[in-house]
Amino acid sequence: MKHYTFLFIILLMYCASIVSQEEFTRATFKEEDVSEFITSKFFMFNGNKETGDGTVIISFTINEKGEVIDVVPEINSSKTNGLNAMLAVQKTDGLWNPTLIHGKEASYTYKIKFHFINKKGTFNDDYSKAKRLNEKGKYEKALKMYNKFVEKYKDEARFYFERAAIKKVLGDDKGAEFDLKKFNELDKIFLAHIKVGFFGVERRRMMYKKIRVRNELTRPLTDRELKKAIKN
């Protein structure tokens, strides 16, 4: 029963979030998942080099035509990573449906954050565990884990949204309201959070193993084509 209550609260909060942003519709990516697309382009420019640890935030504007302009690094822990991240974001030029403000296409500035991790972490396992705790109704334990997520990834909107639902179930209406407000603020700014590093080589190879043909069909790349794609 608690699980259904949690899902119901999530639904209500989602609807409230949509209503609060009805005058603003953020830009949407026309192709595949934007994080996977940008990640593949980053590894294309990066080649087979280690990324090290650190953070890069790329700021850019999507104009009324869906074009990407004014691409600049806002936070840059590595010049090489920053340059490759900029080039990867520029590759999305023309692949966006523009922002709508009061129903009209508008130019708007966004950010994409790259998290570079040079060693294997436990984030995926921890996040899965937190969601399982939610499903089992163990909200106090789940809340402790979400507090750690928010502390480490302060500008990642989804954690605030999901934590708000937990706080709502636990009766912390003021805390839930704060988190939902924070979610709405961040959701208008960050289009993606991309974690790269330790698994970079494996993921890059996986992504290059397929080539998009007419936006629908795929086929395996030959070794020669794979080497050529990586160089380019």
C-alpha cells in the first residue's frame, strides 16, 4: 500500500511540475538519447586516452531554429576534456526542437555537465538500492541515500524530484516543496549529466560497433571502419 502511495505522490508532483512550467517547454533532442549521443561524440574526439577525474560544464544556446551557438566551457577541470566536451556538444547543432516560451519558439541558454571518473565507483549500485528501498517502503533509509546523492551531485535535478516524493510520504511537506522547487530550477538549466571515465574505452567501442543507416537500420562496423571512425 505504501508503494502505491509513493507512486501516487510521484504522479501528483509530476503534474504539479508540468503546471508550474506550462509557460516554458525546454528544448528536446530529435535523435536518440542525448546523453548517449554526446558521449559517443566525446569518445570520438577523445580517442583512447584517459580522462582523469574532474568536472566540465558546457554552456550553450539553442536558438529559435534549434541551432547550437555560443558554446563555452563554464567550469573546466581539464583543457583537453573541456575541448572534447565542447566539440561533442557542437555536434548536436540542428538536432534540437527549440525552447517554447508562452508557446513561441525562443532562444535559450542551457548547460550540460560532464563528470569524469577515473576509477570504478558504486553509484549505479547505490542508486538501484535506493530505488529498491522506495519500492519496499523503507523511506527513511532511502532518504539517507538520496541525501548523499544530492550532496555529491548538487545540480542533478532528478535526485531532488525523487527525494521530494520521499519527503512527502514522510510528512515533510516543507522539505518536499523545497526539493520540487529546486528540481524545477535545475530542469530548466541542465539538459544532461554525463558520467565518463573508467568505462570510457568499453563504452566507446560498444557505440562504434553500430552505425546508423538512414536513422533506422544498423549494421556492425568492420575493423577498418571502426579505426577510421575513431580517428575522425
